[in-house]
Amino acid sequence: MSRLFPCILIALDVLAALVYAVQDGDWRRFIYWIAAAVLTASVTF
């Protein structure tokens, strides 16, 4: 239960990355949000 919020945050980061990649084609922001998800995952797990 203590990992619920980080998992939600990781999912939101990945979804934000997908929106930037698909809708805008902005690869820099895609990489930024994927890096945020990876950082959150590495700290959480």
C-alpha cells in the first residue's frame, strides 16, 4: 500500500510521455517524462 502513490505517479509520467510523443511529436519532452518515470521507479523499487 505504501507504493500506491509512486506507482500512480509512474503511470502518469508514462502517459504524459506518450501524449507528447504521439500528439506533438516533441521527443525532448517525451524523454524528459520517461526519465522522470525511470527515476521514480528506481527510487521506489
